[in-house]
Amino acid sequence: MAVLTHEVEKRDGAALPGVAAWLTVERLLYAAALGVGAFLRFRQLGVMPLLPWEAANTWPAYLAAHAQQIADAPAPSSALLYGLQWLLFWIGADGDAAARLVSAAAGSLLVLWPWAWRGWVGRGAALALAWLAAFDPWLVALSRLADGAVLGLALGLLALTGLMRLTAEDDIRSQEWWRRWTAVAIGLLLVSGALAWSWLPVLLLFGVLYGEPLRRAGLFTPSMLLWAGLSAALGATLGLMRLDGAAWVGTSLSVWLGQFTGAASYDPGWPWVRLLVDQPLLAVLGVLGLAVMAVRPAQAMPQPKAWVVFLWSWLAWGGVLSLLPGRGPLALPMLGLPLSIGAAWLLALLAARRPRNLEWRETGAIYATLAILVISGSFWAAALVYSRVFDLVMAQATAVIFLLAAAILIVYAVWADRRHAAWIALSALAIVLIMTGLRSGWQLNQREEPGQMDGFFARQTHPEIRLLVDDIETLSAHRAGTPHQLPVLVQVASYTTAAGELIPALPDPVLGWYLRAMRDVAWVPVPSPGDMVQEAGGEGNRPQPVAITLAQSAPDGASEDGYGLPEGYVGSAYPVEFSWLPQALGRQSGASDTGQSGVARLWTPWLQPLARWVIYRAAPAPAASRDVILWVDQTPQ
């Protein structure tokens, strides 16, 4: 036994140097970024109810997994997500968190994509890009959404990575491996959802700029087209287990084309407001990094000028998508990804170009002074934002504090060294922007207070939808003996959203998803007495059904309430959906003209509500844009 123990200790000791050599600081930093990214994506994943958009993707997969059919059920926009969700529901997963599980997992793995870019953009820039991806507010928001958007992002970046590696790989076996994986990624990308079609111009542009290296690598061959086609077919049908998934590829294209023809509720300034509020680091350092890269392209990557043209063209394509009539959150990643690459490259350049003869005592004193001034100015700004009237003295004090911080840097540049002062100013600005972006990302994705309005999605599901389901289950337990046996009639009626969008008379996916556990649900145009008796199976001993009607729709009927319900039914309203965007701040303030001039005249009605929302996400609570009424028979059962 002693000899065996000694031999094991010798083998462990010999293996330790190999493990220590593999477990580098760089790998540990990537692992930490992965852990942070996973925490932000999985934390309280099911707290927020599914949005109407999410429910339209999730409910059909749940119905298919439980062998149920509903006439005119919504069509999912992602064939790949539909198959994966079907598999989860089929093996027994359930709930809002389970519906978002695939997206959260894909979004977490997205943090590791820069690892394959180290030889292209540099190890420092790739590491910075990984940490930016871990905290990115838009990537985290899409990763916590039951939609194929984050699958499209992950597969699009994987396809782009494969194209990049093919232009630089010289080994034949490595080229063959990357050719196949690139073809597989492109095939799966085509069935991942609406965002996939935004990736095609980006990949085609890279293929045009780097066409010759890709042609030499053997990418444009019939075998690669076959690999892509087979991957798309297997991805759309989940390995031929769900053949109906192939029909949703056309749905994703229709959703994407709707950006060009549809009228969205997001105003033209919404994407740029989101960029400045959610991504201040990208708005400043991202643009600055791409500009510096255009002047001084990195020589480490193949064809650096073509890479700069590619990034600026990618950014322009994202800008075009953000200006389309049907703009929405799906356009934001195409705007944010090239800016993230530019910001990461500039941060790596800033770290690499740190002045060697920088005096850290003086630098520390300047950093401390700037921090004190910034914190003091923030307190003054907060007091100004929450003052009842515009306080000119407080505004002047706030401006003087921030101007004093700039004056200190100018004096240091004149007195000591302009290069040192520029590096300190840029690094201090980067720290402030990073902290602001972290705070904005937490407010957007991890908020716990219901009074905070994010305005990222125009249509959101009201949390009281769960109260409606709880009340129905309680009634069912009392009247039918089990929580899910009571018959439920749901009215199918058209309605108009707060943005003026007409929703056709189809089964509502939000109600369908949250009533999925009820075993006897019928979708009817009008819950008339004849329908109720017929759906209940006659008088018998079964309890009378409950009815859910749309509060905005009251068709003609025999009863006084106008819904055609029999006597003895009483109703209670529940908010199901609300709409809010930052453009509503001026309308919600309701402030009148104060009679002042200049900035003070604009402060109370518009600037102050905007500042409160930017800093605290505080805004007046929006009115529900869609209510439903639960009708219950109050006669003795």
C-alpha cells in the first residue's frame, strides 16, 4: 500500500507542472468572465413574465411537446429554438425560467467567443472583449429572452470566427476542421431566427474583402454547401424529430422583412438614446477606437486595412437597421458588436501604451482628486434632478465641479507632461464610462423594483398575469376539486396597442402560455350562454366555466354587460400588458409652462423627467394598454 501511495504521489507531482502550465492567468481571467456572464444571465431568470414576443415563441413548443393543438396558434420566429424548447418541455421542464434556459446558456457561452480572436485582434483586446461581452447590457438582455436572437448572435460570431481563422490558417488539417465548422455554423445560423438575416450581409462583406484567402482555403466548394444545407435541415427539424420546425424558417424571414415595411412604435431617436444610456463606453470609446484604428491599423492581423473597412461597414449596416421604419431591439446588436470591438482594441492599446516613466504618486493624487470631484458632482446633480424647481445656483455648482476636474488635467498637462495628462484623462474617462455602463446594465436586466421603467421593449407583460392564473387555480380547486380542471373560456378578439398597432383576433400567446396547465380551455369569439353550456358538456354536475374577455372589446349580447354572459356572472379586471418607451417622458410629466426662460423653461416639463429616468430609471407608471376581465359565476355550485 505504501509503495502504491508513493507511486500515485509521484505521478501527481509529475502531472502538476503540466496543469500549472495550462492554468495560466489568461485562462483564469476568461473563466472569471464566463462565471460573471453566466451569473448575470441566469440570475432570477424567471422573475419577469414572458413578453408577448417570447410567449409567441414558447407556447407553440409547449403545445407540441404535450401533443396539443390550438387553431391559429402563433408561429415561432426561430426554428432552432422551437426544437430545443420542444425537447426541454418534452422531458418535463416547465416555467418561465425553462423557456429562457436555451438563450441563457447560449448567451453565457458567447463570452468565450473572443478566445478564438486572440491571434487576430491581439490577446489584450480579446480579453477586454470577453469582459465587455460578459457585462454588455444588450447581450445580457437578449440572453434572458426566450427568442432566437442570442442563438443568431452566437452562431453568427462563430461563422465569422471561422472565416477569420480560414484566412490565417496554414495547416491543412486545421483548415479542414474550420471549413466544416464554418459551414455548420452558417447552416444553423439560417434557421436560428430573424436576427440571422441581418448577419448575411456582414458575412458576405467579409467574404468579399477576404475573398482570395478564403478561396485558397477551399471554402467555396460544393462539399461545404452540402455541409451547410445538412446542418440547416437538421437544425430546423431537431435531427428530423420535429419536421414542422422547417416551416418557421420562412416566419423568421417575414419577421426580419417587417423591419423594412412595418411601422414600429420605436421613434427614430430610440436606438441612439439606448446607445447613450445603456452603452456609454461604446458610444465614446467604441467610436474613438474605430477612428484610431482607421488612422493606425494594427499590423498583426492579415490585411489590416480591409479589417478596418469591414468594421466601419458593419457599423454602417447596424445604423441602417436602426433607422428602418420597423426598427426594434434586434437592430441593436448589429450596432453594438463593431463598437465593442473598437472599444476593446482601444482599451488594450491604452493599457499597452502606458507611459513608462509615469510617476504613480502624482498620478494617484490626480486620480483621487478626480474621483472626489466626480462623486461630489454626482451628488449635486442628483439633488438638482430631484429639486421641485430649477435651481440655478445648484446647476452652476454642478457645472463648476466638473469644469474643475477638467481644469486640473489641463494644469497638469502644462505643468508636467501632455502625454501623461492625456493618458490619465483617457483612462479616467474609461473608468467612469465602465462604471456607468455596469450600472445601466444592472438597471436594465437585474432590476427588482416595479417602479423602474427600462423601455427596452415597447410591449411588456404585466406581472399581474400571474395573479390571474393563481385566482383561476384557486377557483378550480374549490369548485372542481383540482387546481387545473375548471373549464375556461377565453375570448378571441382584436385590439389596438398603445402605439396604435392592430393585433388581429387570434389566440393570445400570453394567456395561452400562462393557462397552459388548465386542462379544459376553449378559445371562442364570444363567450355566449350557448357556448358556455356546450363547452361545459351540458348542465350535469360539472361546474360552470369561468370566462376571460378583453376589456376593450364588448360585442353585442343579451346581458347588460354587453359580453353575452348569463346572469349571475361577476367580473374583475386584470392588467395583462403595458407599453412604455422613453419618448413618453414629456407626455407623462404633465407640467405646465413655468413662465421662465432658457434652460429653466425646459427643465420641469422635459429635461428633469429625462434626467430622472437616465440616472434612476424612474418614470410615472404607465397605464395598462390591455386589460382582461375574469368572469365567474357567483351562484351556488
